[in-house]
Amino acid sequence: MLTELTFAILKYGFLVLLWVFVWLTVRSLHKDIETLSPRKSRAHRRKTRLARKAAESPTPVSVVPAPATNEMPAAADTPTLLVIIDGPLAGTSIPLSNGAITLGRAASNSVVLDDEFVSSHHARVYFDAMSGQWAIEDLGSTNGTVVNQQRIASPTALAPRVPVRIGATTFELR
């Protein structure tokens, strides 16, 4: 026969086991939500902000797109690659040429992003001959384009190593 002490130990043991199970379930759900969320956690954003503090903030540029015949200057600090650093296509790099690079869900884009938070024709990266820099323009997307943690409303100059977020994808020029 079970004594009261044995019964109490079993009762509290099962209670502890139940709380461990609940804690593990909540932890697993939190990690799943964090992984699938297009918006990074506050700690991740804080760490990124501190790491990018030295990067210059984006500056608006002319709305006039560069003609396809203009040549890019061959400077040492001119970026040559668009590198996807976070998201489903992380590790992918696209060479920068004289033409524009379009990003979106549609198959006609240079970079196809399979993400429900990305518009079919979301944004384009192009070389602006007037400023002599690469620039990014949001093409009227629903969820916007974020450059260096600031949502852009007009074409914006893109310095090397400045993060750009579109949906769950983050890229930079290198």
C-alpha cells in the first residue's frame, strides 16, 4: 500500500514533469515562430544595429534611372556583387552589371523571392549615373523595402555592406 509520503512524491514528480513538458513545448513554438517570422527578434535587431552603427545612413538620389549605355566607374570601393546574407536564398550572389536587378515573386525578376511578404515586382537595384552610385527603388510594394533599418519611400543610394531587407530576405552590396 502507498504511504502518504510516497503518494506526495509521485504527485509532485508528475507535476514537475508536466511543467517541464509545457516549458519545452512553449520553447519549441517560440523558436518556430522566430525562425519563420520576417521580422527579426529585438535582440537580433539590437546586435545588427550596433554592428552597423559605423555604416553611413542612406541618402536619397535622383529618380531618373540610369540609361543602359552608361559605364560604371572602375573604382576599388565600387561594389561588384549583390550578396543575399539572410533568408531562403542566403549565400547566393548576383554580379552587378550595367543593367538593373529586379527583385520580387514574379518569375520575370532577376532575383525571384518565394515569400508571401514580397510583391510580384517589389524593388530594383540599379546604377545611378548622376550620383555615380548603386541605388535601390521600391516599386510600390505592399510591405515596403527597408534599407539600414529604415523603410524607404524614394530611390535611395546604396553603400557597400548596408543591409537591405525585403520580406524575409536580407542582402547587401559587396
